[in-house]
Amino acid sequence: MVSASEETTKGSTLRNAFGGVLGFFILLLIGILAFSIRLFSVIKYESVIHEFDPYFNYRVTQFLTKNGIYDFWNWFDDRTWYPLGRVIGGTVYPGLTLTAGTLWWFLNSLNIPLSVETVCVFTAPIFSAFAAWATYLLTKEVKGIGAGITAAGLLAMVPSYISRSVAGSYDNEAVAIFALIFTFYLYLKTLNTGSLFYATLNALSYFYMVCSWGGYTFIINLIPMHVLLCIVTGRYSSRLYIAYAPLVVLGTLLAALVPVVGFNAVMTSEHFASFLVFIIIHVVALVYYIKGILSPKMFKVAMTLVVTIGLAVFCAFIAVLVALVASSPTKGWSGRSLSLLDPTYASKYIPIIASVSEHQPPTWPSYFMDINVLAFLVPAGIIACFLPLSDASSFAVLYIVTSAYFSGVMVRLMLVLAPAACILSGIALSEAFDVFTRSIKFQLPKALRTTDSSAGDTNPESAALPNDVKPEKHSSSDKTEDNLKERPSKKNRKKEKEIIEKVAVKPKHEKKKKKLLVLPLEASVVAILLLIILGGFYVVHCVWAAAEAYSAPSIVLTSHSHDGLHVFDDFREAYAWLRHNTEVDDKVASWWDYGYQTTAMANRTVIVDNNTWNNTHIATVGTAMSSPEKQAWEIFDSLDVKYVLVVFGGLVGYPSDDINKFLWMVRIGGGVFPHIKEPDYLRDGQYRIDSQATPTMLNCLMYKLSYYRFVETDGKGFDRVRRTEIGRKYIKLTHFEEVFTTHHWMVRIYKLKPPKNRIKGKSKKSKSSSKGNTGGSSRGGTAKRSPWH
């Protein structure tokens, strides 16, 4: 009997060791997969930074590696938001920059001479592997190793995450998603173990998340919601207190150290929920402590006292909260947070937020595109979390519910939904495979027996139950014999009695459980085949999305036609022209979308950029683009602008051009300067650029700069984006002159004419006076009228 037990233990140890090694190599392959699937952009195109925001992050990282951390914190950038400038150290989330800068320094210290650009390009794929491993750890805390490995594999390929982490996508989300998942893992680890060590690591991970992305407010609101849920459902424990209290105290103190956050960590409404739950959990902890040391009668008296004091403290807290919030017109919420709580808020009050495409609500097909079959597996994962429901599984359910809501408000937050969908889908697939493989394991021996030998054993459970029950009886008998030899005390006798009772009850429970979980052999085999096909379809879709949909850099565009592949490199062509043909201190005006790229690639000063921190300054540029040519010249001249850059897609069919964005310029400009009215640019409520367009539209600066000489391309002036002929074909510019148009007409650059060219020549001026005159004196000394009215 002892030798059999030793053999069983030895076999179990060997099996666990083999499983651990196999799991390690599977996770290693998942990390390699997560990294390699994001390299299509480099393989198909080149190693280049993508999109708009990453160019600013790249420029900041260059400054950090060249000048050091202290100069970075104190850097005042005079090439952006002219004439205001921008303090970079106090207005940027430094996590991404510091991570890439540290990685570059580490590689160079090992004599691996990679450029800063190369490190920036590959930062996102590297951290996608870390995010996959963090997903494994998080899911393992919820439902075990099998579910963790499955969820990690799903996250490594999910298109929603690939869209923001391909090679070259050097944006905050590149490292923030890993920080988000890892913070949640450490919270659940602390909740399951009650360890202060993990609680401290959780606060440090939260600090890294705060440094990396403004989405950290999702963490500091979701965790309090889960703590409150546990308290309400009677799941309070000391482990819950240890998991939450250090996070609020240490996390808030660390978050306040980040310059861009500062006192917002304790002053804004996004953080108030964490403080409210912090007070509640202390009240609950006090009640449980008092209940443990007092008699029931004294406990009632103490409860009355605690409730009275608690209500007083709560009312005082609410009074202070109301006093702080009442002074803010937005009640202490940021514009983006209000847009999440009220999806119509941005379109009503803050058009600059509503104008961003990634802030729009997603369409239903985008869910299938970004998470594919996971959308159908998530409900099964939610059901599996309730069988049984634990603190960790309730957190997973709360995570998927909240992230699903926020993703429905803002398409950018599909990125937050993706890890939750992978976790729940991994749980669903793991549980399904567990049931189906167990069914095959129990049913297969019966199917292989002959009819004669299996005639007396027709019940599928009868073949399985003895194998499960008999070892338990033997092991329990061994335990009781050992306990009798050791002359057990009363406590040991009581434990022994409980063990014997559990063993006596267990076979019935096991039989019931097996009966529920065992399925027919044919159904199990078919179900596994269907799940494999479903997984194959998911893999094919993810590879296609990584290779085709999300690998193309926005700075270099391509299109396929009957005569082959066409490459449009107009953006870099235009920025190179600005860099080599303009003065270093020249100012370039454009819509804010292109500010980061102009500063990073052309090294020229811009009026506005993608930071969008000053709505009035952006409205000024929008007003200039919406005004007639003369008034627009006056506005740009007052801002010391030398060149104006517009993006035009009418020739090649590029839809994201400035004509399609023009109504947002009108709305944002009209929000600050009331003389700009959107109805003036619409004909019967329709936005038109053809012969039915309004005179205000046909005479505004944006229309003129976009369609100047456009009729020369085909003789008709046919706009391939709007699918119509333009309304004003022959345009004459009086205050601007064209200096450069790219090969495909996608980027057009104009120069402001000097003031002397606007004088019609009625009076001649001496050469000396003309040399000494400025723009103001050339107007004959008349008072300058405000260009915004």
C-alpha cells in the first residue's frame, strides 16, 4: 500500500514537472508570436514611426537620450504652440519616453549600438509579449493555468491590441496595456494571498501606469467598484483590505509625483470614488473588529455609536466634496471623462474632442474586426466565472462589463476591452476543452471494449467513478490508521471525524458532478473539432489584420490597382521640402493633426499640434481657414506665420484630407468666435463643394488653397473623394502664393505674400521708406482692425 502511494506521488511530481516545463516553453512561444506578428509593418514597408502622436514621443525621446533626465523635466519647447510654447516635462506622460530611453541606454551599455528610432519602433512589439505574459498571470489567478495559457495566446494575436502595438506605433498605449494588465494581476494576487509584498508591488505597478497613460483612471475606479461589490455581497476579508488600502495610500502619493498629474490625484472627480470606498472599507473593518471582541449586546451599542460617527464623517466628506466640485463648471470632471459618462457631451460642448476620429462610437462591424470570435466566447466565459463565483472571477466579470460599456462610447477604448475579452474567452475555451476531453477520456474505454465484455457495464459513470473514488478511500483509510497510531488528541479526533464524514459524502457529490459534466463521445469529438476550426479562423483573421489592415504606416500610403502597387510618400516629401527650403525660425500653420509631424520631421515651429491643450489657439487657426482670404491673411500675419500647409486628397482619393475635416474647423472656430457660423457653409443642411456650395464656402481660405489650379489636372476639376466636380474651378490668390505641391497633390504648401504686394500702387514710396516699413506702416499708418471680428 505504501509503495503504491509512493509511486503515485512520484508520478504526480514527474507529471507536474513536465507540465511546468511544457508551460514555460508554450509561454515563450506565445511571447515570440506576439512580437513577430507585429513586424509586418517593418517587413512590408520599412522601419518608420507611424501615425501622428508617435512622432512627438519620438522627438521627446531623442531629447531625453541626448540631454538627460533633468533637462527633460525642465524642457521648454518653443517650436510648438507659437507664441505660447509648451513645458514638456510638466505636460507629458513620461512612462513611454523613460522606458524607451532606458532600453536604449541599456542596449548601448552592452555595446549594441541601436539608434533611438530603432528602439522606438520595436518598443511596442516587445511590450506586447510582456502583456501576453501578464495576461497569463492574471487569468491564472482567476481560473488556473490552462485558462491563463489560452488567454495569453489570444491576446498575443487580438487585432484590437495589434492596431496600437505594431512595430512603429510608438504611442503611450504601447506600454500602458501591459501596465494595466499587470496592475490588475498584482491586485488579484494580493487579494488571493493577503501579502503586503504584492500589495506594495501593486502600488508600484499602478505608479508606472500613471506615468504611461491617462487611462490610469480606469484602474483607480474599477478596483474600488470591485471592493465595494465584495463588501456589499458579504465577501469582506482582511485580504481585501490589504489589497486595497495600500494601493490607495501609496498609489495616490506616487501618482502625485508625476508632474502631469500632480494634485489632480486628490482634486479631480475621477479619483473621488477610490477615497469614498477607502472610507467605507475602514468602517467595515472597524465593525468586524468590534464584533470580534465584544459580546452581542455590547456590539449593538457599539454599532449605534459607529453608525452615528460614520454618518457624521460621511456627511463632512460629502460637504467637502461638494465644495470642491461646485467651483468647477464641469463638476471636477475632465472633458474626456464627461464624454465617457455622457456620450453626447463632447458633441454639444467640446467639439475638439468630438472631432477626433478615435473618440467616436464604434460600429458593430468594428467589434468583429477587432476582437473577432471572442465576441461570441465572452458570454460563455462570464457563465464559467460564476461556476463557482470567487473574488477573482467577480473582478473579471466586472472588468468585461465596464470595458464593454466604455468601448461602446469611444472606439479608442476597444483597446481596454481586448484584454478583458481575451481573459473571458480563454476561460471559456479552457473550461470547454476540459469538459470535452474529460468526456472523451471517460467514454473512450467503453467505446473500445467489445460488446461482450461491456455488456454488464453500460453506465458511463460506472466506469469512471471507481477510478476516482477508490484512491480517495485508500488514502483516507491510510490517514485514519496513521492518526490512530499517533494517539490523537480530542482536536485530532474531531478532525478525523470530519475527514471520515467528508469521505463518506464525497462519492455522491462526485457522482453527481461527473453526471453533469460527462457528454456523449460523438458530441465531444465534434465540439472539439468545431473549437479547433474556430481557433483556426481566429488565427487567420488576426494574421490578415496584422499584415494588411494595421501594418501600413499613415506617413506612407499605398493602394492596389489593376496596374500594380502605388506608393504615396507625399507627407515625407512635403516635410523634407520645408526642412531644406525654409528658414529655421519660420512658422508653419496647419490643422492640428499635422503639428507633431511638422515639428519632428520638418523641424519647424508650428502654431498648434496634437496636444490640443489650448482650444482658443486651435479655434484661431480654424477661424483663419474658415475666413475669406484677406481676413485669413491678417490672422496668420498676426501669428507671425510664414507658410500654410494643407492636405488635399481630391486627386488620388485620400479621404482624410482637410476638406473632409473642414466642418470641424468651422465648429471649433465658431465655438470661440461667434461670427463663424456653420449654417453659412451648408446648402439646405448639406455639406457641398460643387456648384451648389454656398458663397461663404466657395470663398473661404481652405477651399481656395485646396482647389487652387486643381482644374489643370483633368480639365474638369473632378474631386475623387467627394465624387463631384468642384463649384469654383478658376481660383485666383491675392494674399497667398503656392510654393510647393507634392507629386500626388496630397500636401500643398503656400507662402504668405509680404504686405507690400497687397498695395495696388496708387502712391509710390521711396526705397528707403519701403525698406524700413513694416506690415503696419505699409497700411498708411491706419489703426489695425482686429482680424477675428
